[in-house]
Amino acid sequence: MIAKAGGRKSLASSIHDLARHLNISIGTVSRALNGRADVNADTRQRVLDAAKKLNYSPNQSGRSLRQGATHSIAFMLQPHPGDQQYGEPFFIPFLIGLQGRLAESGLDLTVVMGAPGDYQQERLRRVVETRRADAVLLAWTRREDERIDYLTQVGFPFATLGRSRSGGKAYPSLDLDFEKAGCDAVDRLVARGHRRIAAIRPSLNLNFGHLFLNGYRKALKRHGIEADPALIADGFINEAGGYQVTPRVMLAKDRPTAIIFNNDAMALGGCKALAEMGIRPGHDIAVTVIVDTPLCRYFSPALTAFRPALEPMGRRLAEMLLASLPAFAGPEGPRIIHEVWPLELVARDSD
């Protein structure tokens, strides 16, 4: 709401109020406030003048508007769907690299923890509308991702760890090559004589699960093996999910001799289910995991897995985000960068 009372300054309590006052779109206001290059100088100055006049600075005590930035980047992190865990073995080294590179540019990293079930939409809106950060980073991207649609619509700077079909190519993204890892895992197992190869991936439309499954199916087809729906399962991306769905593929009429898990936690739960069925990973069945974490290394038998370079990935995503921001882009101007990184096979005892 914008109002005047007792001679006090008008107050714009949200970016919606400011856009309504100026009679321009929310996206234009957001891009102007964040110094985006696609807003002309006159419009940017008009927005900044109105924001100062109306004292638009919730939760930042005017600091953002006076300095033009909060000097912080928000990493939006929610727990695994269906669980309370956040995937620490994966994200901690990634965040170390991310924070280190941002600090070199004088920026702080803020981790915004989500709650199960809400997929962060309301928390993300609060970060954007109260300008608690200069940009946000998203993980766990879905095939169609409402967070990406929202950020694209309002023009707020962001980058993603993972790809999506939402938002086109208008934002930086860094992903792992899950499709090639799926292909390589099948190739390795076929070379060892396996033809009944199961695939277990996360549910809920997480994009990396789709990429993995595409690679798995392509490799089977290349080897003349028909994909059997009975050997493909999905579940929650945690130990309980792997534990619940692994028996399904093992009860197939022609049971698999190998399983590829698309997540380390699911693999641990799946191996426990196998053990309870009297099936020994690495002896009675081959097991491969995408992606490797310390959980895989210290399991018995140690699990063959595909390893990402997590800390360098964190640094690189920070660089890609900074390259898209006018204040940090350098003389060449803002650039939108997209990269897909390979995963390194680490052969251990389980396959």
C-alpha cells in the first residue's frame, strides 16, 4: 500500500505497490532496481527516484536503495521431497566453492532453507519482493519449474544448478551430464555381460532424473536391448525411497542382474533392501550409482559411482552468475552462460 499520513513519507510496502505507482510492469521495476542492462537509463532513474521518495526498502532499512545492492546472493535450498534432509554430502563441497568465489567479489552467500511441500515459492517471493539479495541461485530444477517462470517474469537475476525447460535460455545454468552418465553406466555393465539392467531414479519431475533415464534408454537401444518397464522405478530421493522401490524391480519375472541408482541416498536404501532379500551387492548383483558422495565410498562393498567436481562447480556457477550481472560483468558486458559438466567414473567393488 502507498499512503500519506501526518506529513510522513509515502511507503511502498512491496514491489507490486511501486510498479502500480509508476504504472509500469513489476518486471521492469525489478530489473531497474537490480541494475539490469535491458532497462533504459531514463526508466531506471525514474524507478530509483520513486523508490527513494516512497521509502521502498522493506527489511533493508534503506541500505539497498542507497547503495544499489545488498551485496548478498541467496541460495535457495529445500529438503528432498518427502523428507527433511537437504542432501548435505552433495551440497557442502559445492557451497564451499560457491561461497569462496562470491567472497572474492565482496559478496556474501545466504542459504534460504525451504520447507517440505512448498517447493520454496513463497520464500522465493519474499526474497525478491523485499530485495534481501541481489540475485538467487536455484537447485533441484524440475522439467517445468514455477520458480524459474516467476523469476523470469519479474526480471530478477538468477542462475540454476541444473537445467529446465522453463525460462528458455535467458539465465545462466550449470548442470552435470546425467544423460551421458546413464549411457556410460549401461555400456560398462553390458561389457561385463549384463542385459537385465534396472534403473531407479527420483520421482516428482526432477530434470536430472529424466536426463539419466534418456541416457539409459539410448544405451540399451544401441546394444539391441529392449527397455523393460518392469525394470524402471522411481521414488522419493532419499534412503527410504530406494528401500521401498528396489524390491519392485527385483520381483520382475526376469529379475535384473544389475541396478543403476540415480542418487546416492536411494542407492543406500536400495542396498539395504537387497541385503534383506538375501542378495549381495557386488556378488549377486552389480550396483552403480550416479552421483558419487562419501556415502558411496564408505559403504560395504564400496559403490562404483560417477563423481562430480563439486567444489569447482560451485566456483564456476558463481562466476557464471556474476558474468550475467552488470555490476560484475566487466568491460565485455553481461553474458548468459550455459555449461554441462562431465562426471568421472570411479570404479569400486559393487559392479
